[in-house]
Amino acid sequence: MAKALLEIDRLRVEYSSSTGSVVAIPNFSMKVQAGEAYGLVGESGCGKTTLLMAILGHLGARGAVTRGSIRFEGDNLVNAPASVLRRVRGNGIGMVYQDPNSALNPSMTIGQQLCEVPMLHQGIRMAEAMEQAAEMLNNVNLPDPGKVMERFPHQLSGGQKQRVVIAMALLARPRLLLLDEPTTGLDVTVEAAVLDLVNDMRKKFGTSLIYITHNLGIVAKVCERVGVMYLGDMVEEALVNDLFASPHHPYTRRLMSCVPRLDGNKHTTSFLPIPGQPAPLKLRPEGCGFAPRCQGYAVGWCNHEVPVDQVTKSHSVRCVRWRETDVFETKTEEIAQPGTPGDRPVLDVQQLDKIYYLGGAMKAIGKNSRQLIANHNVNFSAKDGEIIAVVGESGSGKSTFARILTGLEAATKGRILVDGKDVASKTLSHRSKEEIAAIQMVFQNPDSTLNPSHRSGHAIERVLKKFGITKDRAETTKMVEELFSTVRLSPWLKDQLPGRLSGGQKQRVAIARAFAAEPHILVADEPVSALDVSVQAAIINLLLNIQKTQGTTIVFISHDLALVRHLADKVVVLYLGKIMEAGTVESLFSPPYHPYTEALLSAIPIPDPTAIQPRVRLAGEIPSPLNVPAGCRFATRCHRKVGTICDTTPPPDRHGDDGHIISCHIPIEELEKIKTGLNFAVVKSPALKKTAVSKMVAQKGAVKAKAASKSKPSARS
Amino acid sequence: MLKYLSKKFISVIATLLVASFVVFALTEMTPGSVARKKLGQFALQSQVDFMDEQLGYNDPFYQRYVRWLGILVGAMPDPIQDPKVGEALGRSFVDKRGAQYFGNFGFSFQSNQPVNDIIWKKLANTGILAGISFALIVPISIFFGMLAGMREGSWYDRTISVGGIVATSLPEFALGVFLVAIFSTGLGWLPGGSPLSAGGGWPIWTQFVMPVMVLVIYDSGYVIRMVRGSMTEVMASNYIRTAILKGMTMPRVVTRHGLRNAMIAPFTVMMLQLNFLISGVVVTEMIFNFPGFGQLLLKASLEKDVQMIEAATLISLVFAIMTQFISDIGYALLNPRIGLR
């Protein structure tokens, strides 16, 4: 085998703290060949970023490599002199960061920041560096590089910034590119474009990649070889096809069953979230790190040093019981039991408009002020116990709708009937207690929704008192504890400050708070988009279970169509505040598609490396709601534009089966004919069947588990 | 840019108007006769009544405010310079600048001089003191603040931080007395007082050294801590990591990427120090017997020199508002996210 580009050998990284040192990475080895794309997967806190920082020699004042070596093109980077590190950083190894918003200097123009790189590494002059920077911006598909280079970071969108960061890394012509969750927090459409870009750049420059992510779907799209990390250990390593076809480590298997897929709905498949969370570094268990969360934990085996076992030459797994996964992997307590919607209409939105008038002074003298149209003619309804998903990119007016529904803002026009009463024009101060209690909300970022200086049970107590649900203190305490157990949190956590809770736990508290008011409608605004897939799966299962027992209607706002597929009964696709397509999950995820839905679907990273996905990419960015296109709102970016009619005339609503509505100039029969290639029945993978089987097993009890697991080898072949 | 400036400027004018009304209200609308306050407790009741009558002190407050403002900006002559008034009160109110000019602060009844004859000289003295101090405080604070903030928790960070706290917590009077004891009484290198006259045998410049030292030590401690806080925050940010991992040397990272961002927050604080240095240095001036603005203010307050207090308060206010105006512009220049729009 040729000499590896990067070779990490028995690496050990420790962090020192006032209470002694903790081991972040105990003993880690890996190789990356020249030109290879390597994916590193694992939950937050599994040492992925630490590993990258160790490679770049930037562990900070407290971190240190205490053993092992990192060789890049022959040079050992561990404790290397500053001059070697400076040469390797940027020049040999480039880095793309998780959050493009904070990775760029806010007070320097894009051009200044970009041209630093060639000036530094090639020793060329400013003018020449500017030329190179402009060329690279062209390469990463940013139109009008000259203009972009004069801008400051805050004047660009998130996707544009991430392209700039990628351009910055590539400007130094690195041989190895490290990508640390570069698409987390970006829209699916932007994510897809960034992934395309990474793939194209790889072809163009022959750069090797290490791609860190917690989303297996992305790995399937970008990488050739995958390593799964848990608590700083490499628990499984294989070629991407092998890993997805036959994952062996219990952790990998559970991680895979947490990824939402496009080929099943909530009734046919269920997530199998991993119980608990990664152990803190200080409390690293003896032997296998995953043991405390593993169903196959066996005393005498798992609590001793676990050797690496080779499945095949290129597939290694660090588990003593990997051959027996079928035996112990049977059931789970947290499996979802989704409910079915009733017949009683709970929510009816009729011709809802929300327009913001900007430029107040002009409005006063009757001049036509600028209008920001956030929602236009939104119509849909929901029954009790129904989950209705509102999807679209950022800026599509989803959150505005949520704000109107919950009474944070008043609608400009239209009606929202909640249990038959119109609340569209009523803000919170005009709503009665019952009306407020009827609609409760769960917010996006669990870290900022709980007051950090109040106990986590406090918010729930307030709700119980405010809405008069409990009479006295004892009753309140009892109720809080009940709610905590409903969301599967230990009752003692109610007296803890939110700072001591993990992200998933905080979101559970937020959900308990929302349900404390006994709402008829729960508005969940991207409740899981800030969480790891494994935590996301658990939260979704929780929502499904609570919803079944309470019969609550859920308005689920999300940009993740795969998740929506897994969760919703009905889907509404919004674009620039207007409904593009609406219908049941089944009708929405099968032809005919609205071209926008088609594009959104093709952007989803499918966790299956063999799946062939059509590549529909939207040009440019979502237009400003200040200046909406006169005809079809989607016309400026549509890949199926028929002609000028799209620009001039708003499209009619075309009706399909089962209440399916598509707003498009193309007749529904034509849309039906368009074979998008998104034929999900073709996409077969053992992972899917596994989840399906597990689901069945969970329902039918553990007795039949063995039979089910026996049937699996045949499914895998 | 122009729009931003004009918008800011309009708000400055509005702030000035409000501030001037507050100053007017504090002295002229508080209970008691205005003339009595100005003439002092030993004036005859007939004189007080005459002045109330002649200068319109019995008019409604808005008329008085308009008149007061009119005199101040030079839109109308000060009626007090009418010889009739001086005659009746047995004094002479003659301002060599005339009766009507911009910035007419009127007469100080206690010292029998136009306020303008007294106040500007004192203000100039304090201005020199403040200017020298400010010119030292800014670079010292930036240097030590940056050094400390560059590596949080390092030995020099801890040394500078502790030093900063000690310097700020030492009161000015204690610091002044220490310095006098060391440099004047002990070593005899510097004069113990600063009357700004060469009569004592000390050159004028030597008389500035110790007041400046007191102000610089006292004030830098605080500003250093502000700069350090901002710098540590910046150095922990992701874009600094980006810069380091571009392969830049540490000094370059700090000067190119750290400095400007770290200056955004402390800049406003530094500009605020100017206000303190102009109107808040009473203690230091008293210790060194420095003939400055603070001393004047104190004297005027003790003597109930209403006209002088009004003028001094107004000048301090105008100064504070103007530094804030400059600081807003500077802030926008440093921080592109604000933008001069």
C-alpha cells in the first residue's frame, strides 16, 4: 500500500483541569490515503473535533497529546515546532468550520480575509492574491466575486459564508481538507449545494477529506470510508458501502436507526433512539465506552479492554459481541406508538395574510410604503390528534405563521379558527386564558428557552399556576413530577438549573412545559434541528407517544422533509409565505410533485450510499419577501419553468386525490408524468428492514424476537 | 454616511435642548425666589423684588426658559447689563464682550465678573491635564489590556489583572498623598502642589507630573480591565481560531484579527473617561491645589454661585454629549455591522 497521507498512530489526548486530567482520546489510530474521502461519525462529545484540533496542533492551553504520533506527509505533527505547524496549517491541511457565522472575522471584508491565505503561503502581493481569491470564489459558485469580496461577513447569507470558508480553505491548495460539520444549521437545499461543492472540489483539486458529522446521510453522499467514533474510540471502520450494508457495532446500528428515511412513515417504521447520552469524559467506563448504553452489555466481556476485530480486511469493529447483535438487539422501551387523527376539526386557517409595512413615516402620509409579505393566502385545516407539518427553507414564512397562531403577532387578514373561534387578529393580551392555554409552543433552541437562573421545574410550575390547573403547592409538585415522568426525565431533575441538563433534556423540559397547559394544539418550531440525530430520534418518539395519549394536534414546523415524512399526517409546503403544495404525507411524497417539493426532496441526504438521487439544485437564494415575484413566487428559481406565464400570472391551485393541492402552471397530469427517479421502493437497504422488523418485534413482544432476527440474514443478502 | 451623520446630529441637538432645560429647571424652577438665590441671603428685599420685576423672574417658566435660552445663544441681549439694573443693585455689570453674544453665561454675582471671564481659563487648565492623562491612559490600557487578554490565565495576565484592581481600588486622595509623600516630601523631585505659577521655584511642567500620575494610575486600572475582558472574548472566538489555523503567526493574528474587534466595546468606555477627566477630577485638583474646572465647580457650589454652577453644568453636559457623538461615530467606524447608514 502506498504511504498514507495522514497517519495517526495510538494517539492519546488529555485535557488538564483543576481536578486532574481527563482523557478525551485514549488510543486512536487511523489512516487517510491521498485522494480519499474519510467520514468520521458520532454524537456530540465523542471527541471528533478534539481529533481535528490535535491534527492541527491547536488543542489550546489545557489540551495535550500525551502519546502517539500524527504523521502528515511524513512529518510528525505532535509537539512539532511552531514553524512546521504554520507550514502545515492552511498550506497542507485546510479546515472548514461548523458555524460559518462565527468562523469569519466580522470586521474585515471577505476579500481581505481571503487574500491573506495566498499572501501568507505563496508570498505573493495583494493584487495577485485578490485575483486568486476571485477565481476561487468563482470555483465555489459564488456569483459576482468582485462584489462579494468587498462585503463584510454579516452581509452574506449562511450558505454564502460557508462557500467563502470553503474557498478560504481551498485557496492554500491543501492536500487534506478537514470539514467539521460544515452543513449543520444550514437549510437542506443549501446543505445539498455545499455537499455538491465539496464533491466537485475534490474532483477538481484531488484533495483528501476528513468529514465530521453526526448525520449518516451525509456520509453516504460524500465519503468512501467511514469511521464511527464513540468516546474517543474508533468503534467501527469500513468502506461506506460495507458499513451501510452490514453495520456490526451496536452503536453504529443504533445510530443508523435514528436517521429519518424517506421510505417509511410513522406507522411503518420507528426510530430506535439510543438510551442515555455519552458518558462524561471523567466517568469513562472501563473497557467498552458504549457499554452503559448497550443492550448487549455482558459482565466479564465488555468491562475489559476490547480488542479490534476484523470483519473483513477493510472492515474492523471494536466489540466483543458483534457476531451476536441479532440476539441481544430486540426491543426498546422508547419505541414510538403513533396515534391516528380523529374527525373533530381543531384548527382551520382561512386565507391568512401577514404583511409588515416598513418605512413608517411614508405610511403616515399615504405613500405606498414597502411591504414585507410574510404570509399570503394560507389555507389549511387540522383535526384532533393530527400532526401537520409546515415545511420550507428559512425565510419561507414558517415561523411568522407560528407567531400568529400562538398570538405573538396579529394577522393582517384572514381567519384562524381554533375550536371554532377566530383568533387570527388577537394577540396574547387579547386572548382569554383558555385560548392561550389551548395553543402552546415548543421552540427551536432548547438552550435559550429556559431561564438559566431558575430551576428547570419552575417554568412548568408557573404554567400550572397561571392557568389554574393545580390548586395548591403539593398538587403542583405532584403534577410537575408527573409531567417529568411523561417526558421520561427523572423527577429530581426539576430542582436542577438548566445549565446542568443536556440539550435533549432541556428540550424534554420544554415539551413538558408546553403540555402542562393541556393544549389542544402544540406548535413545535424546529424543535429538534439543533440536536444530534440520536437525541432528535428520542424527542420525536416522545412527541409521538405523548401525542397519542393526549390527542393533541401538532403543528410541526421544520425544514427537514425526511423527518416530516417520518412524523406527519399532513404536510404544507411553504415558499415565500405562500403554499406551494399541500396534502397527506403519502400524496406529498409520491408523484405528482410540485417542482419546489421535488427540489427539496432531491436535496435530502439519503442514508444509503447505493441510492441514486436525481440532482435538482435550486439556483440562487430565496428572493426577498420585500419584492416577491409577480407571478409564481417560485418562478425565479424553478427548474421546470414553462414560460413567461410563470413570471406574470400567479398559478392556479390544482387538485389531486385526497385533498392534494399543487399550486403550479403545469397541469397535474404533466407533473405526474415527470419521473423524478425518486422511486423510493427501489431504494432498498437492510437498515430499513431492520427498523421495520424491530418495530414489529417491539409491538409483538420479545417472544418472537428470535424468529425476527433469524429472518434478517436473508434480508441482508 | 452623510445621512447617518445628519441623523446623529439632529439627535445631538435634541439631547442638548433637553439637557439645557434640565439645567434651567434645576436652578430656576426650584422653590424660592430666583433673584434671592442669585443675590444671596444678605441682599435687601427691595433689591430682590426689583430684580424679580426687572428681569422677569415672575413670568411663567416657559417664557423664562425661552429668554434664558435666547440670552445663552445670543439671540437677545442680557437685560442685566442694562445700566439701570446695575445702578439699582449698586453694582456694575459690564461684560467686555457686550450684552449679546453666543455663549453668554451671565454674571457671577459672587465674584462680580462675567462667568466667561473666569470659567474658560480654569477649563483650559483642566483640559491640558485631562488631555495629557487621556493621551497616556489610552495606549497604556490598550497595551496592558491586550497583553493580559491574549492568554487568559497566564502569569502576565494575572499580574496585570491584580495590578489593575489595586490601581482602581486605591482612592485618588490616598494615591495623591502617597505620591506627594514619596516624590515631594521624601525625594524632593517634584513640587507638592500645582498652583500653575512659577512663583514656588518649580517650572510649570513639573507641576503637572503628579496630578497626571494620579489620574493615569487611577483610571488606567479600570480601562485595562475593560480591554482585557473584551480581548479574552475575542481571542476565544472562532474567527481567531480560523486565523491561527490559516498558519499565521500569533503577533499577526493579534494585530490583524484581534485588535480591531477587541477595541469595539472598550472604545465607548474610553470616550467616557474624557467626561470623567473634565468634570470628575475635583479630588485630584483639590489635593494639588490645581486651579482647574473641578476646583471652580466646588467653590461655586460652596458659595452658591448659581450662575457659575449653571454655566459649568452646561459646559460639562455639552462636552459629554459631544464625546458621546464622537464615540458613536467611532463605534460605527470600528464595527462594520453597525454601518454608517
